[in-house]
Amino acid sequence: MNNTCDIIVKNVNAVIPFNGIVNTNILIESGKIKALKETIENVSADRIINADNKYVLPGLIDPHVHYGVYTPIENAAITESSSAATGGVTTIIRMIRLEGSYRNIVNHLEASKNSHITDYAIHASILQPKQAGEMSYLKSIGINSFKIYMNLGSHLNRILADLAPGSTTLREMEANMTDNLLKEIIQAGASLNSIVLVHAEDHEVCSKNIQEMRNKNENVSSRILQLWSSLRPEESEVSAIRKIINIALNYKANLYFVHIGSSEALNEILKNKTLHKDLRIWIETCPHYLTHSTDFDNIKGKVVPPLRPKDNIGKLWDALNRGFIDTIGTDHVANDFKLKNADGNFWNAPSGFSGLATMLPVMLSEGVNKKRIDLLKLSEVCSANTSRIFGLFPKKGTIMEGSDADLTIIDLAKEQTVTPDILNSHSDYTIYDGWRLKGWPIMTIVRGKIVMENGKVDQANIGHGNFVKISPNY
């Protein structure tokens, strides 16, 4: 082996998923991991980074990110990939929503290709019957995972589509998830061996509850998240899960359940996973379900599915540690507080909030440092499992020779108070505002480029991020 390379990250404790923690030195060349070596006495490099025996994770992968909805993609790609880099995330998967033909997605790809700092992939939301017929086209260009919104229908049939490149005018569209459309998407996804991402809420139940409450004309100003949870109850998730699994059984579909924060929903999925072993089923939860409950009582915490009562938090951490939950996704939404607050009108406040930059600090502080999970488990649920599910492994999601040099150096002892300004997102608020978290990323490396160091994102790397094709291979 030629004893030269571009970068050496020396004195590292490399967290290698499914394997263990290895004290080693990481050699990087041309954006790839060239080797892991015990000694570097005879190796020369353009730059040597001394990790000082800190832990190095495979770069995190966030499988659930919304951006390009509130600001045009050419701008959103810069701000939100900057936020990702801040939080040690090296690959983000955008949950795109378009109205009309998905042939227009090429405009989004073109507009964003020189704007990302981190690497990125795309899930396509199938919202209209015509779009179900375009899933094979999307697969041909590297988009091979498709989201269904079972929460859309009845009077809850409006959703914001992604902005057209260059536009700043919010675009609301109609979407009705009929049983026939669900079947079309599941059948097409199975025939393509694609992954179908499922937002599981029964829109009929939620719509009925919300309409009845709004008809009372009562002012909603306190216990707002308890109310929101009761209007979109856990039972609505359970019934939607049962429906979609019954459809999937006819086609042997691959199902990935997004943002599961309810223990009842989790138990229903696990029960069906045991009963139907011929189905591939994966489960994602989000950091906010691991830290927040209906007790939060703040409009910032309005999200779908809602935050749940506090006893769910411990159950989710236990399920995560025991391997029942596969991945962590943030469901990051890059909106701003003026829009979120909606002049104090709870009903008009959009659902969702930012989470990209806080995912890893939260998992380190509330998970690893509080001994709810260990670093190896964190590397699996925040990187390797996502990479395997979406066909990116071992290019991404691990630390081994030949993999992309996507690395996150962490300091488990570093304590910092969360404020919106340090998160580098378009979003100017956070549900973690004022939280003092222990455990932070101190360096993010994307394909051999140092894009974040000590909280500062190098804007010279705008455009470094590559589009990554999703290619599950089951």
C-alpha cells in the first residue's frame, strides 16, 4: 500500500456498527476510507487530525427531512444541510412533495445540485393517482422509496407541496388517500421492490374529532398538546397500521413506518411483524418522542402524529435499546416561529419543527450519557440501519476500508445550552431551546471534506454534497 493519503484522523475510538469500538487511525484518500491502521509511523498526509482518543461515529444519516416547503430548494438546501453538518449528520433524505407530474422533479434536482453541503437522497410522496403511475420513472433516476400519507382525507385533505424552484409563495394542494390509491401505491412499490414509507393515522377518525371540537368554538389556550393528542388518538394510528398491513399482505410489500411515537402503535407493528414474517417491516422514531410529551404544552410542539403522554417516553427508549426500533429520523421541518405561532391561533399553526442539528446531541445527552443506549446502538439506529434499509451500505453507515469518508467526531463530555442561533437552520426556534445537553459533535467530515469544526460550518463547501441514489437490494 502506498503510504500517503489526504487526511489521517489519528488516535480515534472508531465506533463500528455491529462490530465494536476499535482504537485505530483512519486514513482518508479521494473521499474514501483508505485504511484503518494501528500505526501511522511511516504514513504521510496533507493533514493530520488528532482525535485525542475521542469517539468517531460513522456519519449520521437522517432518513426523514422536510425542506424546500417554506423556502425554495436552492436556498433550503444550503441552510438545512448546514444544520445537518452542525449536528454531525452527513446524509439527509428529503421527503419531497410535488403537485402534478413527478417528471418535474428534474427541476428540483437541477436547482439543488450545487447547494448541499452534505450528501442527500430523496423519498417521493405519492399524493395523487397519476403519481402512482410514475413510480417506475422515479426508480429509474434513483428515487426508490415512496411515502403515503394515510392522514390525508376527509376534511383533512390539504397539504403544503414543495415550492417550485425560485418561488417563495406557499403551495397548498389537495390530497385524498383513498383505499384504492393506497392499494395502487403498495402494489406498484412491491412490483418495483421499493420501500413504502407509511404515515399511519386514520384521517376519518382525526377529521371527525377535530370538526366536533372546532364546532364548539372554544378558545384553545392551555393543555393544547393534550388536546391535540386526544383529537388524533393513538387508536387512529393503530387502525391505520392494521389497514395498510392487510393491504401489504396481498403484495408482499416493504413497509417502513415513519415517526412512531406511541407505544400502542409500536406494539401493533411489532405484533404484525411477528405474525407476518414474509413482510419486511421497519420502524422509525424521532428524538422528540424520546424527550417530549403532552406536558410540554407549547405550540412549538404541535406535530403529527402528536406528542403522547409521558409514560410513552420510557417505553420507546426501552424498545430502541432492545432493537425493536430500527432507525431515528427527525421529521425536520424548516419553518419559522412567526408562521408556526400563527398569531396564537392553535388551529392555524402548522405541524412540525426543526430537529436536524439536535438529533445527535439529544441522543448523546439523553441516551448515551444517561445510559439508556450505548454508542454502538446509537451508531446502528442513527446510521448503519438506515444505510442498510435504503441500500446505501457499506458506501455509507459504517467505518471500513472503501466506505465513503463520512465521519463524525464527538465529545461526550462537552456541555452546551441549545439556542436557535447555533443550529444554522432557516428555522429560528427549537423545542430544545434552553436545554443544556451533554455530548456534542465537534467535527463533521463528508466524503473526506471537513464541513463542520467546533460548531462552525464551512460555507466554502456549498455544492460539495452529492445526490445519492436509493437502491434497496433484498
